[in-house]
Amino acid sequence: MSDQISRLLSIMTRLRDPETGCEWDRAQDFASIAPYTIEEAYEVADAIARADMSELREELGDLLLQVVFHARMAEEAGHFAFADVARAICDKMEARHPHIFAGEAQTDREMRWEAMKAAERAAKGATGAMDGIAAALPALLRAEKLQKRAARDGFDWPDTTGPAEKLAEEAAELASAPADKIAEEAGDLLFAAVNLVRAHGISAEEALRSANAKFERRYRAMEALNGGSIAGLDLDAQEGLWQQVKTAES
């Protein structure tokens, strides 16, 4: 395994060589590569969702390449190298599992984990509960993380009633919003929806991903029932196909 890691690192070094490397790879920087890193992470998740192990192996390789790419650029700039990245995560995992690696007594995992992460954030200069939540996260996922951080301070509804009423309130505000406030009220509505879903103990990101897949599956089924497209049908006919697909699924 170490031979293959060394091989990959060597390949990236050659690709980034200022004289003999690949023109495209040499032209990249952290910002230009970041979107690819995010994309590869989603492709890993997609392969897992489809239980495609062959595809997962390939996508994990693509994601590993992103780590190597960023580490190589950092090494060129004199910041750190791949070995430092590996060492940092090894140190972190050992520190977060003292009952495994240091022989300490087992404690409540969730409390220990959160306390350690809080200490890590403080060591990095965090001063508030919202510090350390990456701004580049997908908006739905970031909303959930922001709400969870607030909940740790007690800023949360005691049950699902409060968030359900808040969602209805935000829907009403969106319906009556003036043109220059519609976007803001739409954001408030989505944020409230995430809060309600979270109150039910469900991941909003996973729930919406599942809903997306269901909608796509049903839409494709509608198209198949109508010879490949529903573009020429009026709304009533399209709704009829939708109900037919729903009935068939159930």
C-alpha cells in the first residue's frame, strides 16, 4: 500500500513540475481545485448510495487524488506536505479516542467527542459557538450544523410543535412579502424547514436527497408512460400520469 501512495505522490510531483509537468495541473491553485474536491466527495457518496463497490473504489481514488493535489501545492508553497496531513489526522484520531489508544476509562462517547472538538476549536482561536462551521458547506447542511450548535447552548425548541408553527409562520410571511423581501423570506422558510426536520431527528440533507431521487424516479416513469416525454401534455394530463405513477409505486 505504501508503494502505491508513494507512486501517487510521485505522479503528482511530475504533473506539477514547473518545466516538464502538465500545463493544466501546473496552472491550478487551491481555489481552482476546491470545486473538484467537493464534486469528488459527492461522487463518493453517490457510489455508496448505489452500492456500487467498483465505482466506489474509483471515486475514492479520485478523492484521494484531490488530497494529494492540495498537499503538493501546499508543499511547493512551503506550508506542509502530504506526510504532515497524514500525521495530523493520526494525532487527532488518537487524541479523540483515549479509551482506545491511551488506556483511559470509557466515557459517554457523544459528550467526550463534543468536548474534544470544542477544545480543538478553542485552540484554533474560536470565540463563539458558530465558529468553525465551514462557509463552503452546502447551505442545507450548514443550516443544520448552525442549528445544532445553537441547540447545545439551549437555544432550541423543546419539541416539534414550535418549529412546525415557525414553518407555517414563515410560509405566510413569504406569501405576503413585497418583491424586495421575497428572497429573504424564502431563505427564512427553508431555514425553518430544516429546523423542523431536525426536530424529528432526521438529517435534512439526507431527507432532501431521498426526495430528489424519488421525484426523479417518478418523473422518468411518467415519461416512459407517455413515450419518452410529457412536454406536450397539459397540466391535468401530467398530473394524471403523476398520480398513476404514485399509485403503481404504492
